[in-house]
Amino acid sequence: GESVGLHLPTLSVQEGDNSIINCAYSNSASDYFIWYKQESGKGPQFIIDIRSNMDKRQGQRVTVLLNKTVKHLSLQIAATQPGDSAVYFCAENIGNTGKLIFGQGTTLQVKP
Amino acid sequence: ETGVTQTPRHLVMGMTNKKSLKCEQHLGHNAMYWYKQSAKKPLELMFVYNFKEQTENNSVPSRFSPECPNSSHLFLHLHTLQPEDSALYLCASSQDSLEVNQPQHFGDGTRLSIL
């Protein structure tokens, strides 16, 4: 069935370290993936996206990796800062629709 | 500033009240969406509008009634809600709901509490 899941509900890292947040998806036909960041009291904020014809995409301090063989998506944050503390969601855009299916979210806690 | 504005930010209402949530987007998009976000659950898609036409109703109870007068404005009319309807209601927009490979942009939501 269609599902998008994250491996860990909470991830705690030291300030300055790199963070890796993981997401597994079940639909091999998925062709577009998005990472969102949601801070307390705010809506989800677009971070980075990747199409299924790519396996890596880089942004400012963030990298998304896509492994279609094992249906796995990850978000890497370099030099994690206190402002990175938030809930991170992966989302999957399936087939010929603009519909998004969201994972449950991983809470990233950054320790000073 | 996300380009998607939702009002009010907080709403407390009784089960017999009628209220409306408002969403406005300044991104020039043609698709708008309502989502429900409950604690410990993934975002749930409720309604999709594309070029002012409703294209999806995800089995939402009739006590929720959406309205899209134009591509920039979206409303969610609420009537006779239940306590389990308490949640964060998020509005989003995108260029076209039938086009793939494009992100949706979200507002900051309305926190709804039903007494």
C-alpha cells in the first residue's frame, strides 16, 4: 500500500555535528520526493526536493539522497545548528497527481 | 513569510457554533489544499481545488464545507464539529494540482479547539 515512514521519531545531535534523517517509502512508482521542516507553531516549510531520475541533490547545508533500490530517502544536515531543531517530514508525490503523502515526522533536537 | 496566510491562527468554538477558516495565497498558484494535522499522525489531505474546481474530497465529513471563490482564496466552513475535530488545519498551494514534480507551500495553520 501507499505509506511513507520515517525510521526514528526523535533524533538528538550535538550542535556542530552532522544530522541524518531517514525515510522509507513503499511505492516503487513514486517519482518525486520532498523534505519539509516544521518548527513549533508554524506550518511545514519546504527544504529540498528530488526527482526519481536523480540520486543526490544538494542545497545550502542540506543534502537529500535517494536510493530507489531499497526505497529509501535521507536528509543530511551539515553542521547542525540550534535553529535546525524542528520536526522533519518526508513527502511522496505519486504518479500523475499533485497529491502528497506525508510521513509521520522525526523530531530533531540540537544540544548546545 | 511563506506567501500563504491563514486566519485566524487560533479558534475555540463550541460544538453548535458555525465558523470559517480563511486561507489566502500570494504566490500566483492555481491549486489550493486543506490538510488536518493531529498529534502523532501524518498530515491528512482533506480537499483539493484546482483552478477553483474541487478535484478531491478525501471522505471528509459534511460538517466541513470548503469554498474556493478564486485561485487565491480558500475557505473551510465549520458547523456542528466534534471534539475529535480539534487539530491544526493547514492550507497549502501549488502551481497546479495535476502537475507532478512541484512542492506545495504551506501556511502556518489554524489551531482549532472544540469544546
